[in-house]
Amino acid sequence: MGIFKKKSCCSGSTEAELSNDSPVKILGGGCDKCNKLEANTLEALKALCMDTTVDHVRDFAQIAAYGVTTTPALVYNKKVLSLGRVPDTQEIINLLKKEI
């Protein structure tokens, strides 16, 4: 399941798109912490001018397939970067910079 995103600042567009297979995923049932992680991740992607979507995975069977037992979790290219907490936007930027 994908969610709407805005194209990055580098493209100059704010056109919404829908993606079913993004490299960036938020794993969690949709609680306040999961939603905050998603918001922080979107801000980080915008700051990095990364033109990608964020998928919010709420199915616990799919979450377990990542080996995650504590949510929320941030995944980039199938690698779990953060688990069981909500990193702020700057920390997410730093985590993503290590992976790109």
C-alpha cells in the first residue's frame, strides 16, 4: 500500500503520485508514533531532494517479514534503519545519507 507524496524540491513540482513499491517504508499499525515517523521521513526526503514515495506498511505479517517486532520502524532499500522509536528529521537525514 502506498501513500501520496510530493515530488522533491529539486523537481520544482508538487504533483501527487501513488507508489506501490517505494524503497522507503514506515512499518507500523498507524499509531501516533508511526504517523510522526512518516512525517519526519517525508521532511527528511524533501530536505535531501530525494524524489521518492513513502509506503506505510500496516500489515503485521509484512512487518514481521522484515524481522521487526517493535514498531515504528524505518526501512530503506529493505534495510531497517530505525526501530521502536521516532528519530527526528535530522537523524533520519543522517541515516539516509549513509545509505545513498
